[in-house]
Amino acid sequence: MRCWLLWLFSLHILFVKFEYAATVTLRQNDLKQEHSHSEPDVTSKSGLLKKCKPCIDVKCVPQIQCPAHVRMKGHEKPPICDLPAGKFGYCCRSGQNHTAGDQSKERRVFRPLPSILPAAVLEDARISFKNLMHDVAEMKVHRGLPDFTHGLVFHSTPKEDSQNFALSNNALEQVITTQMFGKQEQVPLDDFITNKVHVTFSKTPLAHNCQPPPICLHRHNYRSIDGTCNNPMPQRSHWGAAGQPMERLLPPAYEDGIWTPRIHATDGSPLSSARDISRVLFDDVQRPHAKCNQLTMQFGQLLAHDISQSASVRLDEKGGLVQCCTEGGKSMLPKEKTHFACLPISVAPDDEFYGAFGVRCLNLVRLSLVPSPDCQLSYGKQRSKVTHFLDASPIYGSHEQAALELRTFRGGQLTMHHEHGRDLLPLTDDKSACGGGESGKTCFKAGDGRTNQIISLVTLHIVFGREHNRVAKILSELNPTATDEWLYQEARRIVIAELQHITYNEYLPAVIGPQQMKRFRLVPRNQGYSTDYNVDVNPAITNEFSGAAFRMGHSSVDGKYHLRDGGSIEIPDVMFNPSRLRQPAFYDDMLQTLFTQPMQEVDSSITHGLSRYLFRGDNPFGLDLAALNIQRGRDQGLRSYNDYLELMGAPKLRHFGIFPKEVADRLSSVYRSPDDIELWVGGLLEKAVQDGFVGITFAEIIADQFARFKQGDRYFYEYDEKVNPTAFKPEQLQEIRKATMARLICDNADHSTLHEVPVAAFVQAQFPGNKMVSCNDPKLPKVNLKAWANH
């Protein structure tokens, strides 16, 4: 029976704020849950609320983790149940599926689909694909320009470029076939986006594009480098692996249901330019966060690189960059010369910044796709080139060859560059990794091609690279007969566990707040093993997480780094230019900057270093990251902000008047309706949740994602040997629980200028209750590796 609530309870308190707004508008909408049962399904009474009976055979989850409810009528919705932190959820049987099982089997009201793909459709698709790849304008993207540097965000090796190009073309050919089949058979858009079209590419020339799951011949003692063979079920051995598609919380908002980007408003008019939205809504206003420091921001980027790297469509198998604008961004290319993957951003002539340089076009190329994992007709699915797991892949790599190139094969150590009596990351011979081969410019090598993106990111790479070697050295001393392979794998396993524990114990609570940590069952245990593993949970990142919610960190970036000696560095000057780290004291100084300097609040303010000068190099202007984020959301088919409010169980916004007047005026000048507001934009307008720094919508999307990382990863550090083949022994797990970011910094600093750290590393050193302590202070407990002796 369903639970009958005898009061009108509020689903969400939605706060919306904008810079300069002194007041915050409260939006509270009560929803009465009515059920047709004669008896209420209750067990106890607390005030006006009667508690629900426990779920039977299924877990109680937040509404966002039961997305099928959005497409259900009131009487069809799952039973309501109680969650921790005084919230309610659903007893959900449909899991992460967009639609409930019985709905996906509804009878079609028109002629049945053919059992195999018609030859005419295949031929038309082949010709269309061939035409797409022919006579494309090969505009040179010159080294040093912002467009060229932006391409480094998707940096790969020449071998990977060739493989990615072939993979992207295979996926595109499948998508074109799906589009043509849909037109010929008059398939409703809704059938494609809810995966109701069960027509496969088997027994067609396109069958070779399908990627069967990898075969796992034996039980892996350690997690694989590429993420394969994590799920023990053979048909799911590819879940979470590098190169696999992103998942979705809601079906895509492609205009044709398949891959055409969202470019129209709900009333049919064109959406405003992403640049116009950026310049109207996102000013550069200094609002330092009262508690969190720059280390919080930078750790978030390291995590983002650990779990996601998209790939843009390339011009050729050599990784050539696609250009959609004429030289200098003076205009968009004519249609007949425009590459099929172009999705450039138009710039108004009166743009207060770009107008001065005559820029009318910002380059943006669509993300490449991955062939359908189940080999059937489907909408376009973006992929992640790195593993979807929280597995320190920026340190170790996401492919076997890359991982091997980072090892010394002596004592389990990673290769480092020794200079001035200290270890830095190894230098790379790949000059394109930093955008050019200028003399004196340093470029480092790690497990991720984006390592050199900004100097503070390289700093954290060094911390974790040193930590691996420190752990491997101690393990070698404790186990003199151990092999290089055992020392490497054990050190890697420990470092990944430390990263996971720090993430869930220190970083994530600061982002989403303690309420969401409890509701989504993300709080680490104090002792014993977790029982949260679920073989049915796909750990893959969602488009909503990678394309919007976790891009909240862009708002937290300060335009400058303030150094210990009183100097400062402009952010654009240290993008793909980490040479300063070779100065003897700079590494320690940067670490101190990260834990003493406040990050910026996550709100509707973006530093001009990102919204005007991103990747500028030696140019007077760069790209606009806010505009890129908005346009990327359209490329990925993200639905509107309102749709995700509904997913969480909150009422949709019906008019702009719910916002303060200044905010409403700005929104109405770039959006025709609240139904058009982008997810990334709406999320940044929300007031932060209690004791967190993102709004409720981003908090729930982020919480859902980290729940997937935990529940869908059998190698997660808290699981026992029944789940994890390399489970930590109880005494080892208790040591891992001592890991903190402060201890990690102390153990891997140069100690030239850094001798003390704040106890809570993600909290500003001067924040009340936090204090600086010596690296030798017993208040900073160490992970005692003696628990690994004689193993």
C-alpha cells in the first residue's frame, strides 16, 4: 500500500539569487499527496506527519534516482517512503531507467516496425554519411590561438586520435541510419528518447561498429586500468570503462530525438545566443566564499578529470581541429563550407567586449559519439575517454599503454623528474600537450592529457604522484621480497582509497551539505564494511553531471592567485604554462595559496579570466567559458532547468516573477519562457544549500552521481571480500579512514616554505574553528602502513 501523508508538506524551498540582489525570493509550493486507498499506510505519527512503512524488496531512494516517476500519472507513482534527514523518497522498482518496465511495452498505435533494417535506409544513410565527410572546409587552426588551446582540453596521443576518429565516424553512421529510419517509419520522437525502438544493426554492414563487452576470463584481483571487468556480470563488463557512453537522468532534448541540438525555444523561436546569455546574466563580481578555499575548487577539477573527458569531433584521423569561424572570429563560415559538427556561438556587433575586436563568432565543435553498446538504433550518446570510476586515473592513466609509460618498473615507483633535490612530474616530449614548443616552456606528463591546463592542477598532480612513490617505498621496506608489480598495485590501491575517502569524508560534504550526504547514503562508515554495492547500478557519469552540475566549479574560480610574497598571477597566464613550478619554492607557495586564499562563491558571477580571456595566450581576447557551457548543454541535449525541478519533485517555475525584479528582467531579456532556462544557468541562480556551496538542484545531481560511483564500483574502498576481490583487511581499512587532505599535503610538500597546514584542508586557514598546525602535530594522524607488513 502507498503511504498516505495527512499534511501538506513542502517538497523544496527554492532560493534564487543574482549578483547585486540584496533580497532573496522564497518559493514554497505545497503538494498534497492523494491516494485512492481506503486505509493510510502508516506506522507512527510525528507531529502532522505520519511515517511511511518501509519499502519491500527495494530501497527507498530520492525522487531523482527514480526518474520514471516523471512520466507517470499521480496514481501510478511509486509508494512514498522515508529517507534520512527528514525527507521522503520513492520505493522505486524501475531504478535508473527513464521509463517503468510496463510503459516501455505499450502497444504501438501504428504499423509495426520491420524486424530488420531496410536496405534502402542503409544505402541512404551510407550516402548521407559519405557526403558529410566530403568537401569540408579545412580551415587551419593556428597554434597559439584560443581555439587551438581549447582543443588541448581534448588532448590525446596520435594513436588515440586515430582510434577516436574511427569510433566517432562509426557512431555517426549509426545515428544517421537511426534518423533516416525514424523518418521513413514515422517513429514518434518519444519512442527514440525512451529506448522503445528495438531494431538492431545485427546482420547489416553496420554490425561491425558495435562493440561487444570485453571478455573477462578470470577474476581481477586489482581494478583494471581502463575500468573494464568491474561489474562481475559478463554482459556488464564494460560498465564504467574508458570510452563508454554517458548515462542520462532524463531523456535527451534533441530536436529530432536523435542528435539535432536544441536550438529552439519552447515557442519555436530561436534560442538566444549563448554569448548573449553569458554577457547579460554572468558578470565578474568578487564574492569570496566565507569558508571554502581555492584548494576546494582545485580538488574538484582533479576529480572532474578523474571521471570524465569528452572528445570533440575531429577533422581527420590525425586529430586535426575543426574550425567553424573565419580567421579572427570575424564571422561564421558559409554554410557550404561548414563542417557538420560545427555549433559556433554568434556574437552580437554591440558586444561590450568582443565588439572591440570585431569578433562575431566563437568556435565550438560538437562532442563525438560512441557506437550503441547494445547495437540497436538509438539517439546519439556522448562518451568519456577516461574511466567513469573514482580511481585516480589522472595519476595512473585510463589505458594500459599510458600506465606503462608512467612506471619505472623498480620498487613499484612512478617516473618522476628529479630537480633541485625534489621530485616533479616527468617532462613530456609531446610539445602539443602545452600548445607549443617555445624554448624554456615546461610541459609535464601524467595519466591525463589535461594535466598542464592550469598550474594549480599540476600542483595536485605532484602531490598524488609523490604520495604513490612514498607509499610504494614504505611498502617495499615492510615487504623486502615483494615484486615491483605487487608494490605498484598495492600503492595504487591505497592511493585510490585515500582519494575516495578524502572525497566522501571531506570534499563532498562541503559541496552538497550534510543533508544530502545522509539522504543519498554517502556518509563514510566509522568502522566495518559498507553493504551498498549494487550490481544493477551503472557507475557511468550522467550528461547532466558532466555538462552542467559539476561545471559549477567554474563559478568558484578566482581571477588571480595571490602568493605568499604578496605577488599575484593572472589565471590565463598559467593555463598550459606550468613552468613556474620548476622554481625551487613555488610548489610550496602554490600549496599555501590554495589553502589560504578563498574560492569564489558558486553563483551567477564568472571571472573575466574565464568569460573573456580563456586560453587567450598572447592574444588580446580569449574564449567565454560561460557561453561554451551553455552551448555545450545544447550540444548534449540537456533538458531545461524546469525539467530537473520536476525530476526532483519540485514544482516548475511558471513565470519569471518568482525571481527578484532585476534577475527577472535579465532572464526575460534572453529567454522567452522559464521552460527555456538552461540547466547550468538555473543551477547557478539558486541559493546554496545549508552547509554546502551549491544549490539544491546541483546538490542532488552531484549526490546522485557520487552514489553511482560508490554503489556501482565493486572495488570501492569500503567493501569486503564478498564484493571486492582486493578488499582491505579490517585493520587496513581503519588506517585508510585516517587519510586527510592536510596529511597528504604535509607528507608530500617540499617543506621549503610550507611547514604547517590547516587541520581541515578545504577550509580557509583563518576560518574560526580551523587552525594551522605543524606537519609534525599528532592532530594530523598518519595512515600507518605497518598494517600491510608481510602481505
